[in-house]
Amino acid sequence: MNDTWVIIPLYNEEEVIGDVIAGVLAEFAQVVCIDDGSSDQSAARAAAAGARVVRHPFNLGQGAALQTGFQFALADPEMKYVVTFDADGQHQITDAVGMVERLRAGEAEVVFGSRFMDERSTPSFAKKVVLRAAVGYTNMTTSTRLTDAHNGLRAISRPVLAQLSITQNRMAHASELVAQIGASKATYVEHPVHILYTEYSKAKGQSLWNSINILADLMLR
């Protein structure tokens, strides 16, 4: 898939990033990690694993990392699609492949991953409630109807990507991205994905507290 870039926001994931990139490279040839001011060896390990690495001099937030990744991918004239993929090992590469295949088939211009379309993902009850509240808020305030607005696994076609400009650096960036896609009138579908909750991924951003931060950012943006 030389016409597809996988964009991985990266912040202090030295323990797992090598394995994550190895899995991605098994299916996608083009991978860029946006190292968002990591204080560990994340950038070096990402480069050693075979990814391109673009570095922020200090931590700006995941929204800023994604926007840098979008600009990087758009600089490649051969790029037709991008996939946004988390660095902590929670996403499955088979899901990403299926999402890009749906773009290629012309089903839509954007494919959103959803952990709530089947039973493979097992968030805690409290986390599920908070995420449902977040998606409800997003659906009320954007021109979209989704089941999972804060899933980091997405596939986006180039014409839509060129219209995106993320200004929310922290948790609210996901809703901003959805809002911009909705306003663009781009066609979209959801794709069932498996979010793998491990002790590591929970500690790195999948905790209940992190979900509450999403709601707080949404209300204050």
C-alpha cells in the first residue's frame, strides 16, 4: 500500500513502539511517527523499527501531532489515503487494512473506527458511559452521527485530508476533526474495530480519568 501513509502520534512509548511499527509495516510500507517531545527513546526506537520520524521540540498534544502528520503525508504527491493509528498497541492492523479497503472500494471518503459495533472491545462500564456521553455531545454539535467519536483509528482520503486543520491540541481534537469532516459534507462510514485494553494501554491514556478529560475538553473548547 505505497499510496497510504500510517500516521502515529508518539509520546513516551519506548516499550512498545518497535512492535507497533513492525506490525504496521507488515501491511503498509509508509509509516511516519510524530514524536511529540518524548523524554525517552521513543523516537530512536521508532526510527530503528523502520518508521519515518518527525519530531516536535516539546510536547504539544495529540491534536498537534496529527496535524503535523497530515501535513507530512500531504507533501507526498503519491499519497491517496492516510490512517491514524495509536502508538500504545491498542489498535489492530487488520482493522486498518479493512478500513482502507473500504476507501478503495469507494464506499466513502472517510472511515471511522468504532469499538461499539461489536463485542470484541471490553471497556469498563464507567468508561463506556463517559465515551457514550462524549459521542452524544459530538453528535449534537456536529453534522455527523457516529457511535464512537473518540477512536484514534481512522482512514481518510486525500481530498478530505487536505481540508482538515486541527487547532485543538488536546483531547478535544477528535471532536474537532469529526466536526470538520461533517462540515465538509464528506461521505463517511463506521467500521467495527477491536480496541485491546491492556494494563499498559490503560496507564498510557485509556483510563477512566482520561475519558473524563475528554468530556472536560469538549465542554471548554
